[in-house]
Amino acid sequence: NAGVMQNPRHLVRRRGQEARLRCSPVKGHSHVYWYRQLPEEGLKFMVYLQKENIIDESGMPKERFSAEFPKEGPSILRIQQVVRGDSAAYFCASGGTVNTGELFFGEGSRLTVL
Amino acid sequence: AQTVTQSQPEMSVQEAETVTLSCTYDTSENNYYLFWYKQPPSRQMILVIRQEAYKQQNATENRFSVNFQKAAKSFSLKISDSQLGDTAMYFCAFMKHGGSQGNLIFGKGTKLSVKP
């Protein structure tokens, strides 16, 4: 499967713990995007990364959230000191170097904070 | 700021019939992309169809077609010969051309049920 791979699919954390979500883009894609989907809502853009660079983090909460896309390995979305309101599905998408407007989405990671 | 509005939270259609999902958007941009994504129960977002704003011709992909009215800022999706596998959430999305690539603005979605 050469699509976007996200793991874990499901993650349960207690309040105050850390959550790490991983995303491997489509092979050959160097652009990664993270979105959050709250229940009964559409997806909301969080951050756009290229290898080793954050290009646009305008949708990312200023505190507790961080994202990286290292030279080697998957992109990581990290949420520190999780709260109940962080419970959501987090989707990763990837795109190529040419802006065709088309993104390829992973199946999402569902975070539940107890 | 751009906004995307889907005014139909839920719709249903009989198998083999045609259904139209509505989407309106607000933007001051002249060049942009519009999309319809499908999210089945598996939750993976699947691109259904894409329209570039500078193209007059409505996009078509097999049983899926759009009615793009740029002046009215309307972008409806028509599904012909509906199939049970079309049951899903459908999201309309907007992306500014030349802006931050991948910064899609999504509507809240329409839940479509295809009934046998």
C-alpha cells in the first residue's frame, strides 16, 4: 500500500499525558499536512510541513501542540498534557511538489482522552 | 477569511436515483480550487471530484458531476445512479490557489444515506 500511513489508529490517553501521532506520506511526497476533525464537524487545518521545515502552522494551537517532519522517518504530531477537548480524529495528508490542489489522506488517528 | 457552508446536514436517496448535495462558499479570491471529498464509515477521506475556478466547464467523474456557479459562489455535487457504496459523509472544500498549499477549508459535511 503506497498510500498515507498513520499510526496508531486509536490512542487512549489520560489527562496530562502525552500523545504522539505518526504519519508516513505517499512515497515521493515531501509535503505533509495535519488536520483535526471534531465530532460532527469538518476537518480543520492545523499545520503544513515540508522536510525539516514548518511552512504554515496557522491552525495549530499555540500551546501543547507541536509537529515535525524530520529528514528521515515519519511526520509526528505531538500533544503534550492532553485535555478532554483534544479528543478528536487527527488526519494526515500528503501532496507532491506540484500544487495540483489534490491531497491524499490517511485513515486518521482517533485520540480519546479520559 | 474563506468559509464553506453545507446547508444539508443529512440526505437520503433511493438506490439508482439521483441526488444533489449543496455547497456555497465565500471568498474574495479569484483563483482557487473546490473539492468534494467522501468519508465513508472507515473515515478515510477520498477525493471525489475537483474543480479549478478559472475553468468554466463543470468537472465530471463517472457518476459524479458538479454544478459550479462562480458568480453565485455555489458548488453542488450531483450523484447519478446512486449506489449503496455511496453512503458516506460528503465534505465540500475550498483551497486558495497559490496560497499555503494544502490549507483546505472544509464545510461541516452532509451525511448521505443510499437506501436499497
